[in-house]
Amino acid sequence: MTSRATLLRTMARLERRQYVGRLHPSMWRRGFLSNRWYAYPGIQDPAVPFISDAAVEARLRRLNHPAGARLLEDKNVFADAVVARGLAASAPEVYGVGLRGVLHGRSAAALDRMRAADGVVLKPLDGAGGRGVRIVEGERVASLVAGEPAAALLVQERLEQHPDLRAVHPGSLNTLRALAIRLPDGDPVVAAAVHRWGTAASGAVDNVSSGGLCSAVDLGSGRLGPAVGRPRERGRPSHDRHPDTGAPITGETVPHWGEVLDLVGELMTAFPEVTHVGWDVCVTDRGPLVLEGNAGVPNLNVFQFHGSFLADPRVRRFYVDHGLLDRRHA
């Protein structure tokens, strides 16, 4: 467990980094950063359950055994595990990896497909938050890898997202993050989901940390809520339409939503080693495909930007039992 001194230093560093113009000591006493006052709707009422920043820093990484988390956190290992566990058709193809300046293809045929592709995805094996993700021409991959001998890179199929999602922001791959937990009896539950949207600020990625937006997804219907970003100037931007393209968001429905829920259930069944995962999913014309699983810190902020996601008593009990939520919320 994180020591109290380390936790306090971490919280102070995060407070400085995410400061939005006013300090809220009342939030500190509850374990939250000041900006959560503006970022999390309903948090002003202490009776409404939220997962605190202190709980995230102290305990979240401990929800999964390190051996299970490693299966997901290394993108190359995860890509192989998805294939080995029977879900190859539900994931983009991985053409190979770049290590120490050398491109190692999965097969000669995979390299042929890579070279023929108009664009492929190149991203760090241990990257997070969309950092370092590039779209490059397939025939340039080998030379790019050779020019970056210190980098460990995954070379992956570039996906074509569903037209309804591309219309919202065509400059980025707009993806879902579905948070899944495993109950004590082993059954998986989807606890919350958001759809992320790229913006002019975020570029080719849709991560909120890079300037993107996210909408809550109603789990029963797949219906989208307003798109919100990180808090700024003591406020929280909220958009019914995409601010750059004008495309409607609020009230629209995620395509293939039932298949998304099925895929998340299949992933939790295929990876019994993990208990708490944020699955990144891209919805395409051919259905949903899993991009990666986040087993360390799956960024609970993006769910809490839309209010508490803890209405389901099973979900509340999960976080209470794992020490991330006070027992009065059980």
C-alpha cells in the first residue's frame, strides 16, 4: 500500500498540476483534488458516492494481481493473448513490433499486408493516454523503426470507424472505454462506459487528457449524453454537439451497442486473471473491436465527469470491499 507521506506528496503534485483557479480544502479532507468540485456533478453532496483521488492513488493498482495486469499492459503481449484466447476476430491485426531499430513481423504475409496498407498505427508498447500514437504509411514502417532504436513499438492495423462515429470527428479514431469489474462469484459486470471524441486540440487521438471530450453512455440503451472535457476556469465545458464539427452527440446511440456489451463480457471471460479493467473498444462497420485493456489505472475520472457511476449496489459493494469507497455507501 502507498505510504501516507508518499500519498500526500502525490496529491500535492496533482493539485498543482490540475489547479483551476480556486482551492477547496473541504475536498482535500474527503480525498479529492480541488477541481473535482467543478468536474464531478453532484460531488458537493457528501452522501453521493464517488471514488476519491486518494483512493485511486493508494489502492486502485492493487485491484489486479501484477501477473494479470501484465497481460494487458504490454500491448504486444495483449495482442498475442487475444489471439491465443480465441478473440482474434474481435481485435485489429498486429503486423509486428519494432525493437532496437529492427522490425519483427508476425509473418511474411503480415508484413506484405502492412506494406500494402495506406496507413498503419505505430504506437509505444507501454504507452498511455494516446501519447506517441502515429498513423504512417505501411511502406515507411521499417525505416521509421530503424531510426528509433531506443523505442519499443507496436505496428497495428489502422481501423475504419463506423460512419456515424467518424461523422462526429473524422480527424481521430473515436473510441469507447467500458469499465468492467468481476464480482465475487466470478461474474463480470459493466460498471460504466464513455465514448471519447477527438478535437482540434487532441489531433488524431481522442484522449481527454490530450484535449478530447467524452460522453457518458447509458448502459441499457447505448444512448449518449453531452460531451464534456477537463475542467477549466472553475467550469466544465459541456457540448450537445461537437464543438469543432457541429455534429450532434447528445441523444445519439452508439452503433452495435449490444455487441459492445457482449464483447466486454467475452473479454472478461477470456481474461479471468483480471478483476477491474477499462476496455478500449472501437466500433467499426463489422462490429466492435478491442484495442487494449487498461488494468492499472483505467482513469475513473472520465466516468465521474458525468456524475457518480455507482448507482448499481453490486458496483458500490465491489469498491467498498476493495477499500476504495467508505462502507457507509455499501
